[in-house]
Amino acid sequence: MNWTERAPGWLIGVVVAALMVAGLWLRLDRLEGIPLPTSDEAYYGIQTWRLLHGEPFEARTTSGNLLSPLFVASQAPILALTGPTVLALRLPAAIAGLAAVAVAFRLGRRMFGLEGGVIASMAMLCMPAAVVFSRFGCEFSQTPLVGLIAAAIAWSGRAGWFWAWAGFALLVHPTNILLLPLFWPLMIVRAAETRPGGWRAAVLTSIVGGLCILPAFGWWISGNPNLDGYRDDPRAIGAFIDSFGRFVTYTDLTETDEETLSRHSWWFRIVAGALLGAGSAAMARRRRWDLLALVAGVLLGLVAFDLAAGARVLNSVAMRYGAVLIAPTALVAAALVSALLPSGSTPRSRRLGRLSAAVLLASGGWAALGSTAENGLRPYQDDWEARASTGLDRDPYSATARLIRRDLKRRGQPGAPTIVAQDQFVNGLQHEYLMLGSARVEPMFTLFEVWAMRQPSDGLAPEVRARMDRVLDVLERGGYAVAVAGSPRDRGGGLIAEAIADRFEPGRIRSWTLGDQQIFRLEPPPPPVASRPSPPRR
């Protein structure tokens, strides 16, 4: 008996258990504070809260997309139970990420066998982008789950359901239009394999579905005011491959030099190219045309992504638009690796296949989780530790909301006060969400106005002066002003502190600094000193 026959059958289970523990830790550890809550997350929470309470709400996001019905529906019951907390913003994303891991295993087992199902689920669990996106309470965090469901419907060969789900997926996020080229070839091949003449019906259904969905998609995105800012000029496919490799491995995230990126990504091109070539050849030998259709669809989707948005769309800030590629990448990786694993009917071949899968999972899974921890989450963890060193046990937004509520209770002020935040993007939406039901929050500047103010100028424009007067009026009426400590004057932060110091006596100004949030309030003016009456004349 050689070493492959002595290999324990439960070895792959041990590797999977270790990866599960580490993957769950990276997804859920300090979910309420790493990273800091963003304005996009707060915006969704505000609209869901208003919907729950029968108040008017915005149907579109600040980017011009429609609110995702899936995200709102999953967030509403959590928000109703917990109130406006950061955890309520992110639990739908975390739950969707874990559900995607389970769906990947079930689907992968049907498509590739047991080892392939395990590889697909572990790829979904450990892929750096999947982990990081599952910590943001935005609609793109549910895109991997939506993509896996689309793949499962395509595997069933049901063209009508596939196009119906594609239409719903567009309501989750417009980038899900790419699910059509990604999984349409798989759906056609499976329709032909599962029923006689199925491919003809699938093609006819696709024509009808395309005529319905594509014009609706064009009308929808025409109302997006920021769409032109997302586009980039298409360039060589090699540059997009480098960008895609950067997205998959989560390396060189801060590198901007294209030549350096190209040198660093050569290994990704070699590994991906070798895996693609050898795996596809193995599928062809086994006549797995369905899996070859899956690979072809993903390649088609990558080309469509490059042509639609350009090579830099997966870099830096726009990386979230690559969420639609997470599920297809995991499935294709599992398909290619599974095709190359030793297979056969003998116990020895089965043990060798499981041993190979265990080695690949251990090496690839831990490398992916290591990149997640170092490149994806380390900056946010360092920020958390820096805040903890100053005595903040929570994010500064939650700490500010807690401080204002305590101060209101101590003062016994009736009614809901007004809070003026510095601007909509930096802190306005976060404070508005966390103070829902307790205070009215209004931003001094909107996001686009802040961008327009980046160039310093002499003096204040009339509209800026009017807004500073509004801040001072709110303080006079017992409200609060929240600025970003240390922010440049031309971004509004210094203006608030200057205006308060110029208008009011130092003894009346009460201020707190929590992290980078600076809170101002006025003490009541001292009572007037009664004049002593003059003595009567004799």
C-alpha cells in the first residue's frame, strides 16, 4: 500500500473545516465597524426605514440606479428589529455571502461532482473580492448570490426562467446585464442536452426575452446621470486581463503604473492560461460540452465587460462593478480544476483525486484568505486599531449619535432637534441614518457641491454664506453642528469652526471631538443681570 492509498478519506474535510473557520472569521469579525459605514450603505438604510414607516422615499440611489428590491426586502425585517444600527446595514450582505457559499456547493456538486462542489464553495468562501464585498451593506454584495442562481437556472436548461431571472437581476444592479453573455451559452447547451429540440425553444425564448429586457435596460440606464463617469475607453484585452487578475487575487490595489502592473501579473496570465488550456482539453476529451459552454460564456462575458467599460473598470473605486464576475469565476475555476483531478472507479483513483483536491484547497484557499486579510481588510483593521487607541470603542458616527442622544437626555430638550452635518458624502448620510427617529439631519453641502468647492477661493460665495448662517441659526435654536475635524477649509470643515468662533462667545461654545467628527452645541445665554434701582432722592 503506497502513500496515496494510505491518505485518509477525511483529509479534505479537515481542510474544508479550517477554511470555513478562517473564512467566517474574516467575513463576520467586527462587522459593525470594519470598514467604517459608508454613505451608500446609510442611503439604503434611510430609504428602507422610510419605506417601513410609510414615509416618502427615493426610488433611485445617488448613482442613479433603482433601489434593489432584493436588498430592501432583506434589510427591512432586520431594521425593524434592531433599529438604525450599522449591523442592520450589513447583515443582509453577510447573509447573502454565506448563502452564496451554500448554493455554490449544491450547484457545483451537480455540475462537477463532490470534489468540484467543494472547490466551487471554497472559491466563493475564500475569494478576496467576495469576502470584502460581503462586509458592505450595498446591493452589489448580493450580486454573487444572484449570479449563482442564474447559473443554476441556466444549468436546468429552462430558457423562460433564465430570462425572467435576468430581468429581476437587473433590478438588483444594472451590471447584472452581463449575466446574459456569461451564462447564455450554458443555458442553450443544457436545453439541447436535457430535452429533444430544446435548443430551438431556448433560442426562440431568448429572442423574445432579449426584445423585452434589452430595450428596458436601455431606458433604465438612460436615467442614470453618472453613467458616463463609469465608462472608460476600451483598450487592449491584455490590459483588461491584468485588471481582472488584480481583481481576482486582490494584489497591487494601490499600484497605478500600467507597466508595473503588467510585470506583476505575468504569473496570473501563465497560471490562468495553463489552467484554461489544460482544463478545456480535458473537458473536450470527456465530451463535456456543457462545461465548455460555461467556460466560453465567461470568456464572452469578460470581453463584453472590457468593451462596455474599459480596462480600468475593475481598478480601485470601480472594483465593486466586478461583483458580477465573482460567481462565474468561482464556477469556471471549479470546472477547470475538477476536469484535471485524477478520476476513476477504483478506490486508489478516488483517494488520489480527494488528496489532490485537498492539496489544492489548502494551498489556494489559504493564499486567497491571506491576500484577503493583508490587502483587502488590513487597511480597515489598522483604522479600527487607530480609533481604539484614542478611546473610541465604535466608529465615530455611532459614537457621535450616542453622545448626542445622551446630551439630549441630560438637557431634557423637548422635540427632535436639527443637526447640520458638514456634507452629504463625508458624514451627512451616516448621521442621518443613525439618528433616525431622534433628530432631523440636514447636510450643509451635497456631494457634488463639495467636489465643486475643492479649489480654495478668497471670501465666501453668497450661497455658502447663506448656508453658514443656517448652521448658526440651528445652533441658536438648540441644535447641533457636526464637522469633520481637520478637513480643509475649502471642503467646509474649517468654515464651520470659524463661523461659530466668530459669532458666539467662547463660554457658550460646547464641543466634542470623536475620532474625526467634531460636534458643536451652544450653551444657553447667561441670564441678563438685573440693574440695581437708583436710590430715591431726598
